[in-house]
Amino acid sequence: MRSVLSATLLLAALLIADSGAAQAQTPPAVPGVKPKTVTTVPIRPALQKPEDTAGGMTQAERLALQSDLAWVGDYNGAISGDVSERMVNAIKEFQKKQGGKPTGVLNPQERGVLADTARKRQENVGWRIVTEPATGARLGIPTKLVPQLTSDASGAKWTSPTGTVQVLLTRRKEAGPSTAKLAEQEKKEPAGRTIDYTVVKPDFFVLSGMQGLKKFYLRGTFKGDEVRILTILYDQAMQNTVEPVVIAMSSAFNPFPSGVVAGPPPRKTVEYGTGVVVSDDGAIVTDRVATDDCIALTIPGYGNADRIAADKEHDLALLRVYGARDLKPLSIAGRATQTTLDITGISDPQSQGGGAAASSVKASVAQLGGSSDSALSPAPAVGFSGAAALDSGGKFAGIAVLKPVIVAGPATAPAQAALVPADTVREFLKAHGVNASGGSTDAKAAVVRVICVRK
């Protein structure tokens, strides 16, 4: 026991002696010579690297930092929260622009300036996270850059008034897709694309380059046999404005959000549809679904309307305006003979800059006649529910209705647009005492906008 204690005391003495020697070496006293004062210099710990500082942040803090750096144009990597040399270099670049020392670690004041600058840039472009109703996909949209929205069975499109910036969300079915296969297809379609950047991962792929005179960025993925692709097109003159937004859009894109409940999207508080005037005493036929649960129905230029009948099987509704003058009914007599039709309606005001102009689009049906509805392809734009369908000879083919989209539903979801055939429309009107024997073939003069206001 005594030997163990002696060894322990000896070891402690040696450690103390070594520590003192490491801190200061005091020379022995020399008679008649004043000893020098020795300053002890502490040993500094190694400086922490910027990567270590970033690693000490929470995942949410790193995500927010990368997002803000992307918005100010200094970071062009994935906003994943992962620490990388690219992120540290972006911090240094931001610090240099602010006139500070590029340490790669932001002090509280610098972090505040970065966050404020990013927020202002988001406000400048009208950044919003939206859910696209047809697919349930979530994506970030610069609403001030691309205020005009149109959608159909194949997806949605946001555009600037002059077309300098376009955002497209497309969907399609494909047997046995893979990201490598999809990337090769997208490189070739449309023709003339030149690719300068490609990333292919098992769960997504990214392409960028030139498409005609525009730059493009594309991110795509799939789930089962459903393929969803986000494409951003922009003029080269818009590069400085759009490119920081592109990074944010790519990272915000969630094509298949978890937790999406199957079923149609909720009805809008204000919904726009199209009605077809079928008699000069104020009878209007339109889409039943677009006029369900309305606390007010308005026909601009003619006043309020009452819904006096509905057909749930074929989604038809009969409206009536009272005391209206100068109505121009459409002739619904005769029988269309062609399967390629002109669909005439009034698209949602958002897709035409607040306007209310009638327009026509082409669509096809597999068959005409009979009492059953037929799928229309492609589906017309939002606002065309209740539009008139005529063949090239002006013969009435029926009424186009847009079907509520089943989100996250079965692979064989119902058609997004259908044609209620002419015979069904005529029988519906006759059953409710509407005499629709007159009228012209001028569909644009006969269609009216229908505005439904809900609680």
C-alpha cells in the first residue's frame, strides 16, 4: 500500500513539475545579477473551423441559412441543411459584399442583415408556397413575376404578362419510369434543347440549359407510374432576377406531399364558370358543380341569377336572370358530326389579367351522341366549366364540364373534363320548360361569365 501511494505522489509531482516547466522556465539565481522577468504565454486552443460552427447549428437553422444565402444570390446548391464547403464559401462571399472580413462564420449582426435582405427579395417577387389543386403538389411560386395561371389535365402553367418568365408543372403516366430514362427523354423534348448541367439521382433528376432563346431549369421525379416535372423558362435578360428564385423553387418543390387526403379539393370562396344563354327570356345552362352551395350567383352585365334546376347525374344546372335585355341565345338544334370541337367559354380572370373575354380552344371526344358523357381532351382552362362545344360547322355538340380532381386517389381517376352531349342538354331544358328553339351559332356572343360566391 505504501509503495502504491509513493508512486502516486511521485507521478503527481512529475506532472506538476512538467506543467510548471511548460508555463515558464525560470533561470537559476546568479549572485549580483538581477533575474529577468519571464512572461508566461498561455497556449491557445486551435481555432474552430467554419464547418464546425455550422455543424453546431440545428437542422432548421442551417436550412434557413442556406435559403437566405440562395435568395441573395450567393448560394446555388441544394437547400438540404447539409454542411458543405459551398455553403461556407457562400457565407464568405456575402461577408465580402457587406465589406466585412470573410471568416465563413456570420456574427449576429451579419445574420440579421442576411435574413432581412432575403425577406425583401422574397417580397419583391411575391414568393408564395402554393398547393396545385389538380395534383396536390406543393411548390413555391414568385406570384409577382408569373401572375397568370392556366391549368388542364396535364398540369398547370404560371406566366408573366409578356411570357418572359414561365413556370410549368406537368404530369403524365409512364410505364416503368426511372430517373435516368426520364432525364434522357427530357433532354430531347422539345427538340432543340441544349444541356449544360445534369444531375440524376435515384429519386429525382435535374437538367438546365437553353431551350430556344430561353434558359431553362427542370426538376422531375415519379411515384409509381405518375411522373411530375417542374420546368422554369426565362429570357436571358431576366437571369439576375430569376436565378436566385430558381434555387428556392427547386428546393421547395414537393411533387408528392405525404398526408394528402384523397378527394376533391375544397371549393373556392369565389368561383368563376361559364354559362350558355339558351333563350331570350334569361335561361342559362351551365355546370352544376361550379354553382353548388352558392350564397350568390351573378352574371356580370345582367345581374343576379337564380338556380332553378340541377341534374346531378350529368352535372348540369339551369340558371335564370330576370328582366335582362339584349341576350343572344345559342342555337342548340341540329347534331354535331365531328369529334374535334371548338370549346367556347370565359377563362378565370387570373389567367387573362383580370379580363372577361370569351375565347375558344380545341378539344376532342372519343364519340358523339348518346346519353352518356364523353371525356374531353385536353381539358379546357379553369373558368370553362359550362362552356359551349360546337363543331366546325357551328352545330351544337354539348356542354363542357370540368370534373373535381381526385388528389392522391386511384391511378384511374375520372376524366378532368367531360362533354355532356347535346341530346342530354336538350332533354334537361325541355324537362324544365325551357323553349330553346331559336338562337344563332355565334358561341362567343352567347356565353356569359358565371360568378359563384360561397361562405
